[in-house]
Amino acid sequence: MGHSLADKVQSRERILSKAAEQARNAGLESISVGTVMQSAGLTHGGFYNHFKSRAELLARALERALVDGRKAWLATEGTGDKPRSFEATVRRFLSRSHRDSRTAGCAIAALASDVARADEQTRVVMSKHIDDFVSQTVHSLAAKDEGDALLAVSAMVGALLLSRVQVDPKQSDALLKSVRERLLALNLARPHDDARFRVANRFE
């Protein structure tokens, strides 16, 4: 890779990194081309050497924020790429620490309301990550039921978002606890494909 091309790649990476950081801190619409370029140590005029439009920057910044959020999630879990149990996912997602990590937690929860008002290009980016989250949840559920997975993902993202809105810490904690307990009960209520469930069912 030539020196000038390498510089261009590095410059694009700085722009994306700063834009993703800005999105997570203050939302997608807070991203200003001039501010991002300045924070990346680049001139405003050089922006179009890297992106066709601000809309493209927003979509790519969202993708970066979502990827970074997933990496942070996996690092916190300490599981690498191994699948996590449904219980572990629910307890971690609907926790105080995740609620209080607005800029480092799940970017779906942090930015979904912004993306809902964005253009199709940007919504497509998040849609893929939502689909991936649902797919992972399906495999972690005892019954492997997609409907239950959609319910669980919607409940987790919605509860996390609402808990961050609550001003009273006790109400916020209660909201997280209530949804967490009901999701765990949902999974326990489904058939488990193991010997204990089969034995238990013989007495029904």
C-alpha cells in the first residue's frame, strides 16, 4: 500500500472513530461534518475525499458504533465468540452497570430512537444488527422460538432505554428487575431438551 493510500485509510479511520464516538455520546443527529473533521485533525474540505455525503458518514459511523458496542459487550462478558446463555445475556443487559454505560453499552439501545427517524440507508445498517441479536437470542433460548426471541430482544432494548429515562434510581432499578425476572421466567417456562425435563414430564 502506497504512502498516500495508507494515509487516506488512516484518515478515514480517524473520521469514523470520531463520528462513532460523537454518535454514542450525543446521538446521530449531533454529528457535524465540520466538527468531526476538526476533531480528527483534518480540514473540512477533505471530507469528500472519504465520503460522498453526510448521510453516508452517518451510516458508516452507526456501523462502527454498533461493532464497537458488540466488541465491548463480548470483552465485558469474557466469553470471546462463544455463545452466551439466555440467562447471562438478560442479567447483563438489564443491569445497573449497563444502564449507566450509555456511551459504552449496546449501541442498539443507545441509538435506536435516532435511527428510527433516519433515512433507509442508516436503518438498514441497524436492522442487520437487530436481526443478528434476535438470531443469537433464538439459539440461547430453551425452546429456540423466534417469537420468544423477538419478545425478549424488544423487552431488553425497551427496558434499558426506559430505565435510562427514569429520574428516580429506585424506579429505574425496579423497571430493570421486573423485566429481567419476567424474561427469565419466560425461558424457564419453555421445554428444555434435557433429561430433567423429560423425567419431570412423566408425572404430569
